[in-house]
Amino acid sequence: MTPLITAFERSPDGGRGLARDMRVRWALEEVGQSYDVRLLSFGEMKEAAHRALHPFGQIPTYEDGDLALFESGAIVFHIAERHRALLPDDANARARAIAWMFAALDTVEPPIFERAIAAIIEREEPWFEHRQNVLAGNIRKRLDDLSNHLGDSDWLDGAFSAGDLLMVHVLLRLKGSDMLDEYPNLSAYVVRGEARPAFKRAFEAQLAAFAGKPSTGE
Amino acid sequence: MTPLITAFERSPDGGRGLARDMRVRWALEEVGQSYDVRLLSFGEMKEAAHRALHPFGQIPTYEDGDLALFESGAIVFHIAERHRALLPDDANARARAIAWMFAALDTVEPPIFERAIAAIIEREEPWFEHRQNVLAGNIRKRLDDLSNHLGDSDWLDGAFSAGDLLMVHVLLRLKGSDMLDEYPNLSAYVVRGEARPAFKRAFEAQLAAFAGKPSTGE
């Protein structure tokens, strides 16, 4: 069967590939698995039919035969585990790649996402700028450590893995910001991820969906 | 070999079991694996020796023979995968349990952790109360959905899994707050987790470490 994923009918990022379906599309492209997409309005995401798939009423979801999954990290992991192209074969290297998946989502993404949301919803608050600066400091702490770890390497731990896929996607939200530009090796890391043919195909597919064009990844 | 984990020398929570080593201790207890603990001061966590294990200078880490891991989610997953007691055998049920691991850490924990941190470090900020209320609203949104999903079930998806272990630990931070009390089924869910013998052993071990007593989990 062809897996079916869900995505925003109109992504709030205007097609910049920041929505979390992008991670799943990219993973599917990396392993050469075609997929179908169901686009959802914000209203549909909160309806019972979608909540049966995603208890928190979000995107993406993933359906394949009897299996229904939610959480982009879990979906990427499922794809990586099933196709064995995004995780190393060596047991220890595999465990470390999984650690980078969790690091991307639990340690690096929270301050980045928090600042992006605050930039929208706190714009009218008198303390807006002060808080944006505090959050930028939190992000820089993570980027300092990540940059030190990456050094001159192409990827976080040996060959490109699902850990890199999630980390590049998390960092993509900082693209064009001074913050990312301060770390040449991290900027180059993001560019390296974007240059992968699978990334490009996934990016075009999510952009086509945003523009109202057919959006299957086939 | 006996795995070695790291934990705070003096946990900022005063031994309430909220630090992330608790998750790893609990998982190890569930699968019946003894372990050793190295306690670290805040200074030691930021030193090069520890950063070689944890690029972001945090706890916990996990060492077992040639393998060194960081990120509590990844460590719990590694333990669950290796011992096959915290993940179902059925492939689809296993994938769903993993989805709940990611949901606990990526969807439910961020607003809870964010609010707890803000309650400490933003106390003097002009936005303190406003933001505490906003974050409480964000937490309630997650708890609404989680409570609706859990319903009358004991655990999130069939038998107790690593997904429940992480979710209970994430919710533990709300224990005694009005927010958790508003959801009787979630309060009961946390109590159910705390009642597990493995939880109790892990809790006692982290408390003993905080109190300066020997803290191995053997």
C-alpha cells in the first residue's frame, strides 16, 4: 500500500517547508517510498475524524494499512527503521543516530520554535523585544554546543542519518537569521541538507501543496 | 557490563524525581537491569570530559561498554529496545508506543517544562504573570487532549510501555498543581505510574543520591 500522510491545506509558513510534514516527506523521499497526501484545513484538524488519528489535533499523521501514527519524530523513525536507509546498521552507531533524533526535537527545537511563536503572538506586548533577546540567548547556547560538536564534519555522527534529517529541518527555521549566520559550519550543514535530492523533491511537493497544486510525492 | 549513568550531584528539584535521570533509572528498574551512577556538579557538567559524552553538557548520559548515549528519550528507547519489556512485540503496537514516547517529550513536555523554568528565571520580568497564564493555557490544551484520549484506560495504548513511562514522568512535574487536579483520569494515571515497584525503586535511588547517600540502583 501507499502510505498516506496529512499536511496543512495552507501552511502558516507560506510554503517555506517549515511545517512538520516536511520531515516526513523528506524521509519518504530519502528511502524512495512514494506517498499520498491529505490536506487539512485548521478546522478539519480539530475534528473528531482527525483526532482519531492524532490525539492532539495536529499534522502530520501517517497511515499505512492497519497502522496509524502521529508525531513527526515517531513517523520519521518508523520510516527509517522499516527501510534501513536512514539509520546505520552498526548497533552502537544506530543508537547514537537515534540520540540525535531526540536531541534535535527535545533539546535544539524547543527554544527555536518558542522564539518563532513568540515573534508572532507577542508582537504587541511591551516586553516583546526584551523577551526575543532572552530567547535568542537560549538558542545561541544550543547552537554553540551544536557547532562545537559538528566541527568540520559533514554530518553529526558519520553518514547522513535520520538524526541529521531532523536537525537540519529544525535549523531551517533559522535560515536567513543572523543567529545561524554566526555559525558558518551550521549554515553549511543546513545548505548540505537542502542540497540532497530527496530534500529538494520533498520541498517542491510541500510548496506545490501550499500553492494549491497536486501534492502527492509520486 | 553494568551500565553507568550520570545524574545531578544536587538535583535542583530537591529530590522530587523530576530530573531526567529518573526516567532512565525507572526504565532500568522496569527491565531489571542494575546500574551505576556518577554524580556531577553543575561545573563538571560543562567540562570537556562530560561534553565528550553529552554535547549539550546535561544529564543523563548512559555508558555501556563501547556505547555512550545522551538524551533521556534515546536512552529509555535503547533500554526498551534491548530488553523488550517496555515495548510491545506486535509491530504496529510497538510503533504506536514509540509515537507516545515522542508525544510525551515533544508535545506535552515543552509547555510544562517551559512554565516551570519561567516560574524560576522570569520572576522579576515584566511579563512574568502574563506569561505564566499563557503557558498554563498551553498546558491545559495538551491535558484536555491527553485526558480525552486516555479516557477510562489504565495506559495510553494497551499495556504499560516506554510511552507511558515518559508521559507519567512528564506529568509528574504538575503533581499537586491545580492543573493536574482538574483532570481526575490524568491524576489517577500518574498515581498508577508512581505505584509501580520499578518507579518506587528508581525514586528512592534518586532521592538517596540527592541526600548524599550511596546512589547505585543495585
